[in-house]
Amino acid sequence: MDSFFGRRANMDSEMIQETPYIAAMNGEWQHMVDYYKENSQYLFSRVTLSLDTGFHLAVQSNEEQPLKDLLGIMGGKEFILPETRNEFGNTVLHEATIYGNYEAVKLLVERCPDLLKEKNNYGETPLFTAAGFGEAEIVEFLIASKPEECVDCNGRILSIHRQRSKDGLSILGAAIIGQHFETALLLLELDESLHSLKDNKNRTVLQLLAEMPTGFESGYPMGIFERLIYSCLPVIRHHEVKSQVQPWCRAMKDLESGTLGSNLVNYLKVPKESKMISNLLRCRFLPQVGFWPVRLERFWNQKINHVFALRLAKILIKEDKSWKSVSKTEEGQEEKQTDPPSSLVKQGDQKKGKEEEQGMGGGKNKKRENEFSYLRQTSEITSKAKEIEEVQHPASQSSVTNSSLTSNEQISLFLATGNGIEEIVRGIIKQYPHAIKQLNVTNSPLTREEQIPLLIATRNGIEEIVWEIIKLYPHAVEKLNDKGQSILDVAVIHRQKRIFNLVKQQRIPLARLQRVIDKKGNTLLHHVADMEHYRGGTKPGPALKLQEELQWFEQVREVIPSHYVTLRNDEGKTADELFKESHKDQLENAQKWIKETTQSCSTVAALVATVVFAAAYTVPGGSDENGKPNFINSPYFLVFTVSDVLSLASSLTSLVVFLSLLTSPFEQQEFHFSLPRKLLAGFTFLFFAVITTMLSFGATILILIQSEKKLTTLLLSIAAFLPVLVFAIMQFHLYVSFMGSTFNILKKTRKARTPFYVPCLRWGKMLGLLG
């Protein structure tokens, strides 16, 4: 592979001018301009290995003057600018839009409007790059100041700007990929037809948006304090171009119809102070806050992005009809999306569970036999055709072997691969060894996965998009993907609990979704065992992570019909068996972690117990000749005595709890409630023992010093409790996680026991025993 320098071996080193580049690197722009004034013949010479010229460097200064001076040296040779490109094919205007140099863009557009039509090596115009890098102000200026170069008379963006040639990405998609949602919203409001554009991978802009969870509030984790600030920050719309272009569009329509009116006179005037007003509005709030300005501005930008992303999503969802879409075969024929077969969705009475289970398996096997029969017939036809061809053209045997697969052969190969029928795949590859390359074609109509935005958003946990789609198109929740999985299946696989609970509220479709079985025979509960898409959970520590998985298993179990728990998939495994198998490594890590944690905490508890036990026989200040403590009348002596006793009791109790934990069975189900509960109890007693120990220590210091100064007492108290504070800060997150998990289980247990107490409550009220 050629090196970075090797690719330019054919360049003459004398062509690269080092002086202006060094000046630009040091920020000495005037020095660079002076150099070109003295050496104007080098004005278009290359100054970097990326083939940049001095003009490209000038726009990177984010100032207007360096470029203005260079244009002055140029004289009237602006026609050369469109041909002045760097290695990436970027003109000076491309670079100005990329670096957001608004003043340079204005200057270049005024001096050489033809630059707007130029494309770089990726097929991007300056308007496209401005949108891709989120320069909404530049996009607004380009469209508003030169509408004839950017839009047609109907306000639609011209085809030269709509999509780049490299991968078919649209200008709206480029803004979305960069998470510049205000820019995307500006473009979509101007040209609503942009929503229908697809790239070379057949992805819509809504699908691209559904791949960006951090662009929405639900995908941006915040603490309590951050959430409070987030809710108080205002969001102001700074850029809008549609109203500025509409007068020009009306004027052009009048011109075409021959009725020249006042629209042509007053068609467009771009406000020169737009940039100043935008910056003023964005920065007005920051000085009033008075703290954390840099972090706050970044936080504010996130909220702006979230608000505009939601607005953008609402517009795109209204135009989206993908949940009604059809699948297309290789021949381009449209096949309607069929409903899941009766073997996948259980509609019968639960009393016939056993019969349905047998019927479902039989139906599934029959379907697989039909598929196998079809593929076997196709393979036999292919073999016979090959034999006939060999008889007729024996000399071309090698060419037949190396030729491309026909359409039917490709269909056979892809269907057999998708359904796991190894015999057919091996047969085709044996006859056509080169066919294995066909399995790696990602854009094949039979291998390309065209998921609807609802399922993509579910996979990425974007609640806003999921809720908007369900609200507008309730039927979309019944859509299945190419694996036969519903929105609930996708939510379970990717541990999107909030979306799972959101779909559970849809009572009518839930009755069907909870009975869906995918093409591999997996129920909703089987998907809990899927560790391929596991992202580590939300809890700290292996034990809590395993507990979280067990809780998720129980939560999904409550949704599905009771007889689905024992169903086996195509591999002959129940959901419980599959869960134990897939979480085997996680169980081992949890066992190791809880043993090490318990041993460490036991050591600390024993140490605390030893200290406070010795302190109980060492009275602070000593005793008199009768054995009575000298400071028995001091209020701090009572604090010392009580805290010492409590510390000893707590430390010994925590030690007993940790010892019982070490002797507990470390089975998988024990991590659901028993082991975390014991660990929580041990932590609680140990933490209380440390607090009371330090309280006893502080009381001892105050007894001995007997200072009347409040400041001294305060400082001593702070010093005494500093270890407690450090311990609390280090262990707080883990402790809160244990508390949350335990209380959630207790809450569910309490709800489960409530029905047993209801009759007692009712009879108690009737007898007047209860108020």
C-alpha cells in the first residue's frame, strides 16, 4: 500500500510553497497576504500535501479579511476559482462552508456565483456541504441570496444539490447524519419532497433519524440537577428560509405566465443583521446564568438538538408509509406482506394449549418441508440445465463453472441460506464454487434488510419516534420484520424496557403480539436469552447485572400466555434452558464478584468490631479511684457510649450476614432476590457501623479537648466524619442500586399479596374494626 507521501511522488516538491503555510499555521494571516503580494505568480500554487492553495487556507481563518486581500491581488480573474480545487475536489467555497466562514461565503458568492454549481469528488455542492456540516446560517444565506442557483420556481431544491453521487445520500440525510437537526428542519420545511429520497442502500431519511438515539432526549442520560437545568433552558428558532424564498418563487411564476407584478420588485431581501441577531439570541441567556458557561452552552445545544429532532421526526412520520410497504423480489415484482401464519400466532383457546402446541410444531415442520421441496426442485432443475449445457457445449465446461449464477440459482442460494438448509447451499457451491461470493453481496434484494423506522427506533430505544408512529399509525405495531419478529420481540432483544412498557399499554394489539413466534420458533421469552445485543445493562457490578436480567425475564414472563413458557424453539430448547445457557458466563462472573465483595466486607466488619470492642473498655479521660468515669456528666460521654454500643452491634451483625452469604448457594435464581437482599443488609449494617464508629471517635475527641470555641468543635466534627463521607461517596451508587432493585421486588411482592388481604379488609370494615 502506498504511503501518504508516496501517493504524491509525482508532485514536484518546488510547487509546494512552505512560507504561506507556516504563516497560516502561526495565525500570521497578514504575513501570508504580504507574501502573495510580493509573489503573485504563486497565488494558485499548492501549499499543502492535500493540494490546498492560499485561498483554501484563507477561509480557514474564520475571518473575511485574508480572503478579501487575496481576491484583491487576483484582480479580475475570478473565473479561475472554480478550477482551484484541493485533493478532495473542494473549491474555496466548499472549504468556506465546511469551516463555517459566513463572511467568506458571502464574499465568494458575490464575486463568483458559479462556485455554487461546482461539485467535489463526492458529488457534493457547497450547499450540500454546508448542510452536512450543520451551517444553517450559510444554508439560509445561499438559498435566500441565490435562489435561482438553489431552488426551482416551486421551491424545490435543484437536482444538483439534492443528492451526492458517491452513495446517493440526500442533502437532508447528510444534515441528519451529522445530527444538525435545525438545518434538516429548515431544508424539509422548504422542500417537503426531500423526505422521499433514498440513498444507494435504500434507506430513507426517517430510517437514518431512527438510528440516532443520542439525538433525542430519551437517549441522553441526565441526573436530577441536569434535568432541572434542562427543563429551564429556552429553545429559540434562529433560521428559516421558506418565507424568504416564496416571494421569489411567486415572481418566477409570474414571469413564466407573462404577468409581471410587484412580486419581482419585492421578491427577496436577506437581512444583513441575521448573523448578529442569531448570536445575540443564543448568547443572551449565558451571562445571566453566571456559572458553568462552557458546559451550559454545550448542554443547551443538546436541548436545541433534541427539540428540533422531535419536530423533524413528527414531520417525517406524517409522510412515512413504510408500515404499509411491500417487499420486492429480484424481478421487481411486488408481493404483498402476508400476515403471519396461524402457526406463528396463537388465536385459539388456552384450554387447548397442548393440542395447539403440537399443531403449531406440525405446521412449522410442514412449512419447512414445503420450502425444502421447492428449493430441492429448483436445484434439480439447475443440475439438469447444467447437464444439458455440458452435452451441447462440452468445450465450455470451465466457462460454465466460472459463469455468474442465474436469477433462479441466486434465489435458491439466498433462500436456502436464509432458512439454514445446508444441503442446498452445499450443492450449489459444489457446482459453482464462485457462488460463495454471492453470499457476501449486502445489497442483494434477498439479503438486504429493509426494516421500517418503527423497528429501527425500537432497537435504538428512541421513545419519541416510537410513540409518534404508534399515535399516528396504531396498526404499525403489528408489523413484523424479515425474521418474523414484532416490535415487542425487538424491544425484548435490545432490552428497551420503556418501549416494551409503552407497547404493553396498547391492549388490543398486545393480545396478538404476545403470541408471536418468529421463524426460528422463538417466543417472546426466548428473546430474553439473546446476549448478542446485550449492552451491559444499567446496574453496576456483575451480581446486579444478572439480577437485572432475571427481573427482565420475569417481567416478560408475565406478558406471554402461561403455556408459552414450556414451548421449545427449533433448537429444541425452552426459554428457561436457553436463558441459563446464554447467561452461564455472567453467572460465573456474578459468583466470583459476590464472593470477593463479601470477603472484603467481612474483613472490614471484623476490623470495626475489634476497634469498638476495645474502645468499650477504654473510657475516655480515665476513671476515678472508685472506677467512675471522670467525664460521666459530659453530654458527649453519653454520645460516646451509645454510638460505641451501636457500632459494635452493627459490625457484628454485618459480619454474621456476610458469613451467611458466603455459605449460601450461588445458584442462578438466588441472584434474583435472596443474595442481593443479604448483600444489601450486610452493606446497611456495615455502613451504619462505620458511621457510629466515627461518631464515637468524634465524641471522644470533644470530651478530651473540652473546647468552648464553636469553630474548633465544628472542625473536629468534620475531620471525624471525613472517612464516613468518603466511604459514602464511593459506595453510594452501588448501595442505591441494591436498594432500588430490592424495593422493586418488595413492591411487586406486596402487590401480589394484596388480593389475599382484601377480604380481610372488607370484613374488617363491615364489623367496624377498621376506619
